[in-house]
Amino acid sequence: MTKTAFVAIVGKPNVGKSSLLNKMLGQKIAIVSSKPQTTRTKIMGVLTKGETQLVFTDTPGFHKPHNKLGEKMNEAVGDTVGGVDACLFLTEPRGELNEQELQLLDMFKKQKMPVILAINKIDMINDKEELLKRIVYLTSFYDFTAVVPVSATQGDHVDELIDELDKLAFESPHFFPDDTLTAQPERVLAAEIIREKIHGIANCFSNTPTFSWHCSCGRKNART
């Protein structure tokens, strides 16, 4: 019996949504950058494991918009949440939930959405007691279907997360061939990879120190 679930990966910017999607698929289809809001469109990834096919949508980070682009990115998140079977809500292991994360939780409540909470970047935490307190804090906001602490970069507990997502699948034919990893056209993937490289180069230049010196004529010059 084949099963399918459409799952939206949602959370604030730079929380590791694209990194987690790439790790679950075992291949990079979404660009990763330290710059927030790198993902500007909805990226679809497909994971077929046995009889179950999970179709993921990696959404832009839900944030306080400062321009039309930001508004459109948030609209994309809202549209995606309204058209899937379940959501994977990604958070960090420390800090208060911000206004946008609370808005996402309100969306879940209004739609009575099955949601799995994934606490990412647990490799940053050495104290298990701190992680337990974080789980208690986050579960006070919503009745999550499951809670799975993960590390998208290290791959910790990603298999357990996939097992929990598998439980949300329903009897259905697969919508994509079993060897499909993404519904993105090759030209779109190529464009995303190029954009990732550009972000990387830009970050390198932004982190390059500026040195100043004085020539013999007394003029001050600067170079990087």
C-alpha cells in the first residue's frame, strides 16, 4: 500500500530549513547561506522511502517584511501552509519565540494542522536539562504531533524525524516517480546554486578587513 504526505517546512529565517531538507534528501537541492531569507521561492523536494513518499516544500523564512519582496515571501509561506497535509516547524534551541513564529503557530491552530516540532542546532547544546526545558517551553504553545531535536548539519536524529513524518502519510498513489528528488526544473536548480555561490563570495568580501595607510605625500588611502 503506497502512502503520501505533503509537508511544509516552516520557521523563521536562518533557522536551517534548507539544510534540513538537503540532509533528509541526502542531496543538495536548496541553497544554504548564513544570510537570512536566502530562500525566496518555494522549493519542492521528494523523499520516497519504501511505500511512503514525502513531498516537502521548503518555504522562505517567515519574517517581519520591510518591502514588497518580504511581503510576497510571507504570502508564499501562508499559501503553502494552507495547501499541505502537515507542517514541520523548525526552531532554534535557545531564545524566545518571536512575533512571526507566534503568527505561524496561530496559523496552525486556525487550520488544526498536524505539526511536528524539530528543534534544530542541538549540537550547540551540551546540557540535556537545557534541552528538556526548551521542549517544555515550546510545547506550551501548541499540541505538536511529535517533538524531535535534530542537527541538520551533523545529521543527528534526522532518521527519527523522517520516521515521525512517515506516520503522517495517508493511503495514496505516489505523485512523483520513486527516484525523483525535486520537482524543480534543472535551470531553476542551476540558478539557485549560482545564487548560493554569489552569497558566499559576498560574505567573504564583507568579512575582509580594511587596512588604511598613509603615503609619503600625506594622503590617507584604504584598501582591502
